[in-house]
Amino acid sequence: MARLAILTKDEIESLYTIPTLDDEERSFLFSLDADDKRYLERLGSTPRKINYILQLGYGRAVNYFFKFSFQQQKQDVAFILRHYFPGKPFPKKQISKNYHYDNRAEVMSRLKLVAPDSDFEACLLREAKSLAKRHALPKFVLQELLDSCLHKKVIKPAYSTLQYMVSEALRYEQQRLTNKLYTAADKPLRAALDTLLDNEDLFYNLTLLKRDQKSFNTTEVKRCVAKQQMLREIYAASQRLIPDLGISEQNIIYYANLAEFYTIQKLKQLKSINLVRLYLLCYAHRRFLKINDHLVASLNFKVNLYTASADEYQRAKVDTVEAVDKLMRSQACDVLAVNINQKIPDEKVREHVFSIIPRSDYKQFLSDFKKPNLNREYYRWEHYGKLSSKIKMNLRPLFNALEFTCAMDEMSKSVEFLKQHLAHHHAFKSYRYNDVPMGFFPKSARKFLTYKARDNHGQVLKKIDGNRYEFMVYLQLFKGLADGTVFVKDSNGYRALEDELIDIEYWTNHKHTLLAELNMPLLSMNITALLDRLETCLEQKYIDVNQRIETGENATLKLRYNKRRERIKWTLPYVRFDDGINNPFYEKLPVSGIGDVLRFVDEQTDFLAAFTHLQPKYAKSIPEAEVLNACILANATGLETKKMKDISDIKEKDLDNVNKNFQRSQTLCAASDVIVNHTAKLPIFNQYNLSDYGVHASVDGQKFTTRYNTIKSRYSKKYFGTMRGVVMYSLSANHMPLCLKVIGANEHESHFLLDIVESNTSDVEVTAVSGDMHSINRVNFALMNLFGYKFMPRFTKIAETADSKLVGFHKASHYEQYIIKPSKQVDKSLIIKEWDNILRILVSLALKQTTQSQIVRKLSSFKTNPTLKALIALDQIMMSDYLLDYIDSQEMRTVVQSSLCRGESYHQLSATIAKVSGGKSLRGKNEIELDIAAESIRLIANAVIFYNATLLSHLYQLHLAEEPDKASKISRLSPVAWQHISFIGKYEFYNRKVSINIQEVIDFLLSDIEIDFLAAA
């Protein structure tokens, strides 16, 4: 049987071949301590000593031992000779095997390493089986096994042995699950899963399920409801089965992705029908949750649409009524004036009155004048009544399909009552007033839901308008979903906050272990000590900041006085910086095609190796670099594969194959990480740091229209005109985009701040993060600081913000003499009281058991409880600390602004890439394709930045020794530039024998008499 392909050839070589070292690495790996030197003294010949040092270094580097000759490792041997045996000749002969293995035994003893025996391999196989339960991805299991060997100080087994272990573990886990599913799944469930592969009305059911809801129109919503109903029974069974099967959340996602990836035909061809059922069960489970997200989003969208329509109707009616009321008052005044008009005879009074108001309209005039209807809400509910048919058609299916959980009992009663009413089709007028739950509705609005009617006996009864009552329930659900008093448990984004957190019992029993594993110092501190430290720091800052203003040291802050010389206002100037993109320096460079740039970057970084096949058994399948580059460019620029075929030298079938099997957001992200990591190793990279505390990043959202309707795409007249669009929210640092997320234009960017910073998988370690006002909410300062990041946003209305947001540990009167002073006292005791609950939230966020942005959204928008109030109070302390620094330091404001300008530069580059096919838009028919398009843009941008940074780095090093001033100017040039790169034209990925030679480009530049290094970064 063929072995499972887990790693690529390059990855295997990196683990099982002698590493290629530079001098810095050699200095560390070949270093000797006193014990090493004593052992060397016992060895007779220099070759034996060199062999020992080589084995010691390689063992340290890769936890493995090799057979080698001195000639093969010529550079390493030469280094050892220079450092330890100067003057000694290069060894001509190899040492004997016995001496080689004696040295190996000594190195193993020194490094406390042992060789793997059969008992250890049996133990490792058991561990592999356990790991496969966590995540069935072969590379994950293999990496964990290697880490286990390293941790236990056992020499890693041969790759073939590890291959066997991983294969056996995955086979065992697969067999375990399929056998258990066969016995646990009843006949109706098996039939329901098999039905997903049935062909009905020209389409397979599974094909229909895979299609995302495109918009919120009635047809799309009904289709979504139908898909939910198709999955309801399977989902209910999955809730019971998945815990019994013992499938981890990672494996549910993994098996669901396989069902998404495989075609219907491929699934039918799989030998094990129970394996197919496992894939479908996991897919149905996850798909049901996502469909419910779409249904809740549809309900919110429709209710919001109707309330906006009611706003317009209300304004129009109120304007009309006020105009009519004005006319009636004028008419009433004219009528009353008739009585005192001496020119009109008494017998003509009635005639004159009816000339003002016709006799036929007089009774209505008196009624309207006596009780003018100027209640604005009346017209809102009048409009809802008129829309009742549309409301029923659009919202009833959603209400019936979703299961709501309400925090308030009265709301639960209303929801249950309405569901029962709709299920039994009773006439609403048949209910008595007291039979209808009204407790949750605002008292001021209840009168608009009632009317009076007579029964068969002529008695006047109070009744409830069924149409208006129904919409009131929908309206209260809409509000409850927003403020956290209504939930949909079977969803991803609308569960209760409690459902997102670590189980309370598990937290109580394991909190200390969890905190120790996270290694987050601030979370492990005693809360009283933490608050004391914050208090000391904050109170001293109030003194220092105000003192610097009084003495004039803070010269940028301007005070304003009234005529009596009383201080009334202060301001800080706002200075805009040049973003430094497309510096004139780049105009001197020869123009290169984007295909050539991608080829050059791959030669330098090997980023294309990150594109692995979705199926592990095809891991050795490596697509052509030219086809991969063409696909990346097609997805980034919005070109369809058919059009790319027409304007390039790549065949359409090759493009389609690579797109389907290798182009995923995960592989694109991994490829970007490779480029970012190589950029970070360039000598010039550290010169891009804006401060001495490390890498300062920025976050910002960029608006893109979408070529196709998706549920994530939303209208925004301000940003998209008549089109729909999304936001590409990115984290940039030292000119490079480190990661991004595609979010809806209706979503608040601040909810994704911690998520995107924690999603950075590159080697660039971010220390501080800036953003504009959209990055701020009521918890982000606390979350970012407790997670170990400096959160440094840019404030626009700084004086107003300081006046309203600053807090202190004393009463406000304590700071009366200060210019910059808090407006309220922080509730220190509440934070101490609720600290354990706050810790539970923070640890849940750190463990990433759910999407971090979902928890942050709920923390920043849900109704406050004591725990949230305490977290907000902690946030206010940390915001106050930063605000004082921001007011006091011109340097800090400059760094913050510079960081944001760099992020804006990346936005301009990404817009240029997206506009190649016309318009700043993302191509993608669903969320997955939108992510691929966005990540492709980021990858192309990183490639361009790496090319520019490589060129600048060479120039920087060239001038550093002899012309440091010129080197300094070069370091201030932004690598975000593209006027020397062609993104358009006919793409020739093949037939390019010679790629970009960076040295030739530098020589070309240096041939110029003087390069004008305009420093702007």
C-alpha cells in the first residue's frame, strides 16, 4: 500500500538533512562548554574532534544524527578549524565508524538524548491515535509527534516510521468513527444523510445546500428556510451523536470541509458509505448553524428595513398633519372672527362661517380640531399596519424557522404565544385582551396595538390588533438580538455570551492550570496589586501632564481664555503626514512585469511551496509555478480564468485545476507569511520600526464593491453608490500587510481588533497597534492591554474625548485645579469583586474556543451586567492612561499618525491591484471566494513590497559603512511603490529564461551620477 504523503520534499529535507548554516548559527550551534572541552582533550586526532563538534551542532539544530564526510560539510569544517584549531590542515581522511559512533554516544549523553526503541514507538503510536481524535490533519499529527520527541529528548524516528504511525492513527480514527456511526445512527438518520446525495429537479440536494444565500429578497430567504428545514432532523441527530462519537470541533470542521470539497460523484465513489455519512453529518451540523446565522441576519435586515420605511412615512405624515393643523387653526381663527365682525349681519353669520368651512366638512373639522392627532408614533404603527401583508410574507417564515431563547420571561411568553397562534391558525380577534402576553412591550407603545370593538351583546371590549402585535414581537426580537437579551442557541453568531465562554464548572476546577498554560503575566497578577500599580501610574501622570502644560514644556497644547482670562478650552493641532508611496526614486527603475516579480520573489523565498493540495494523499502533487502565479493574479485582479487564459500563456484546464485544489485562503495566507518572514529578515527591516519598543502596527478597513451578490455584501450609498460591497480589514506593520479579514460593511471594525491581531501567524511580533476612531469600543483598551499589546488609537476630537472619558481613582473634586482632569471616579471595588468572571472571559478569548470577534461584539454591545460594568471600568482606566500620554507626547502622536499612513499606503497598492480588471471590486460568489480574492491581493502586495525592500536593503547595506547619511535616507524610503511594475497587458508566465537579477538593477541605479533619495516613509 502506498504511503501517506504528508510533507513535501523540501519539508522532509529540512527535517532529515544536514542544515545549511550561516556563521551566526555556527557560532551558537558549535559552541563548546567546559565538559565538551574536557572530552575533546581525551580525543587523539583533530579529525575526531571536528567530527564531535559537527555532530554536537547538528544534534542541537535538528534533533537528529547523520553520516557525513568532511568534504561534504566543507564550510562547517572550515569554520571549526578557524575558531578551535587555527593552523591545522583540512582533514584528508574520514575517521572510522567506531570513532564516529563513539562521538555520537557522547553527544547523546551531553544533550540527554536517547534513541527511539520499540516501546517508545508503541507509545508514540498511541499518542498519534489520541492526536487524530483532536485533528485528523496528517501534518498536525506529525508535527505534534515531532514536538513530543523533542520534549521527551528522544531522537525523532525515521520519516517512514512517522508516516506509518500517522497513517495508522488516521485509519484507526476513521474506522472508529465509521463503526460507531453505523451502530449509533438509526435507519431514519442514515436515510436522511443518503437523501443529500439524491438528485431532485435537476439538482442534487447537497449541491443546493452548498449554495450560500445571496441577498435578502423574499425568494432567497425562502430558499434558505427550505435548506434549514432539509437539515433540521439531521442537525437534531448530530447534537446527540457528535458527543457520543467523540469528534473534536477541529475534526468536525475538517470532515465538513471534505464534504464541501468533494463533488457528488466523488462522494458516491468512496468505498465506505459510513465514511461518506460521517462527512455529511459534520457538514450538515456546521451548515445548519451557518444557515441560522443567515436567517437571523435576514430577520434583522427586514425589520430594520421596515423601521426605516416607517421613519420616512412618519416624517411625511407628521409634516402633512402639522400643515393641516396650521390650516385648521387659521380657519378656526377666521370662524371666530366672524362673531365680532360688525359688517356681517347676525342673520348672515352662518352663511359666512360655511363659506370658510363647507357645511359638509364641518362635523369632521370639529372632530379633528377637538382631538388633533399629533402623536408621531401613531403614524409609525399605522404604517406597520399597512405593511402587514409584506411583513407576514417576509418575517413569518423566519420566525417559525428559528428557535429563540429570551432572557426575559415576558418576552418568552410573547414568542411562545405567537408561535402557537401561527401554528393553530386561530383568528386573532377571538383572543380576549388578557389572554395575549403584553408584559414585555413598552407601555407607551401598547395603546397603538389595541382597539375597541363590540361583542354580540353590544358590550364594548378592548382588543389587540393581531397584525401590529405580530410586528411588535418581531421588533422586540430584533432589539433583543442586538442588546443580548435574545439568543438563537443553534447558531454561530447569535448565541448567548455564556455559551461562548468556558464551562463554569470546568473553569472553577481548572482556572489555575489554564492561566499557567496561557503564560499571560497580567492575567496571573493579583487584581488588587494590578489596580494599585495602575492607580500609582495614572495618578502620577495627572500630576506630570498638567505640570508640563503649566510650565510650557508641552508647547503643542494650546490654551484658550475668555475676556476675563479664565481658561475655557484647550486644543492639540492635527498634522497630516505624507504617506510616502511611489517615491520619485522608483521612477529610475526599469519597468518589470508582475509575473517577473512573482518569479523573483519565489526564487528568493520559495513561497509557492505553501500551496499544498487539499487532500493529504496528494501532498506530493506540486503544480507548476507559472500556473500558480497566474491563478493568484487572476483572483487578485478579478479576472475570470477564461479571461486569464485569453491574455496569458496558461491553459484554462490548468488554471481550473489549480484554483480548485490549491487556491484556498489558508494556503494564500501561509504563502504571504513566507514572504513577510523573509522581508523581516532583510537588514533594512528593523530600520522601519517607528519606535524603540518594537513593531508598531495599524489596523484599518478598506471598502471594496463586490461583483456578485453575497449575504456579506451590503449597500452603502456613501461608499458603494448603488452597488454592494464589503470591508477588507487589515493589520499592517512596517509597511507590510500581516493579515486581513473580509467583514460586512454593516459590522463594526472594533469588534475584530483583537481577533485580527491574534490572527497574525507570521514571525513579525507586533508590540503596539494603532487605529482610527472605528477601532475603539468600550472594552478594546482593556482587552488589548491584558493580552500584552499597546493599544494606541488616533483621536480626532481629543479635547472632547478627554473631558468625557477620563477617569481617576479619587472623586472628581480632587482634580479640580488641573487643566486635564477626570470627569468621574472609577469603581475599583466592582473590578475586584468581578475579577474572577472577567478572567473567565479573557481566558475564553485567549483559548479561541470560539471566534474572538463574536465575544468582543457581545461585550461591546450587550446590555451591561456587573461583570461587563467591571470590565468597562477597567477599560476606562487603561484608556485614561493612554489619553494622558497621547496629550503629553508629540512624539507618540507622530508615531501613531505615521503608522496609520503606512496602512493607507497599503490600501492604495491593494486598490491598484484590484482595479486591473476595472473598478475596485472583489470577485467572489460566496464568502470563501471573497476571502480567496482578498488574500490574493495581499499576497501580490507582499510580493511587490518584498521586491522593493530587497532592492532598498541592498542599497542600504552598500552605503551604510561609507555614507551613513545616504543609508539613513534609503531606510526612510517606503517600499510601498508600484509605478515601476506593470500589472496590465499580456501575461507571459512561461518562456522567461531569465528572471529579475537584483544586482543588475542595483548596478543600473548606481551608474547614475547621483540618486535623488527623497526621504518619505
